[in-house]
Amino acid sequence: MFTKKFSDTSLRVSWTGALRLTGCTGCCKRWYFTFNGAECSGPLPIDGIVYLGGAKSLNPHRVRHIEGHCNNIHKGKVRVGFWVGNCQDDSRNDYDAYTGWISVSRIYVEEIPKPQA
């Protein structure tokens, strides 16, 4: 939960930590932020993907960084979520996605001035 103090600012969010995808070939998973249960629409969703094109036996754990800003979020309490789901062009959902592994993962939320037009 984050308390946004002003109505005319943006939220800048970032996540750093280990992500992995395994048990599949030619597969993709997407990690993304939500604000009060909805993805950012202004300017764009804040997300990152992991694609595994190699053999099913690969199990790559890699530190990754996902960051962006979201406009038009109301002043007051904001529930910031970090989720994993399917990539846009991949309706299969049986992949083994993992967030965090034997290391510290961090989410940062910061209120910042809106970008200049």
C-alpha cells in the first residue's frame, strides 16, 4: 500500500530481482505492475517478459529490472501489485514461472512530477 500525496503527480515503480521460466520450449511469461487492481494505461503498461526458446531442461535464474511510471492515479491510498501472467501472443499457461530465488527482491514506489508535454 502506498499513499499518494498529490493528484497531479505520477508514480514511478521498479522491481529488481530474480525471474525464471522453465519446463517449456518457445514459451513466454510476463511480469507486470497493477495499481488498485488495474494495469497502467497512461502512458503504457509497466511490464517485462521472459522468453525461453531453448530446451525444456533449461532453468535460468536471472536478475532482471522492470521500471516505469504511471500517470492519472488518484491521490490517497494506492495498492501497488506485481503479478505474473501469460504473454500477449501466448494463450498456453502451463509454464513454470518463478519470482525471486535465493536473493533479495525489491519493489520501489516513488511519487514524482508528471513528465513535461
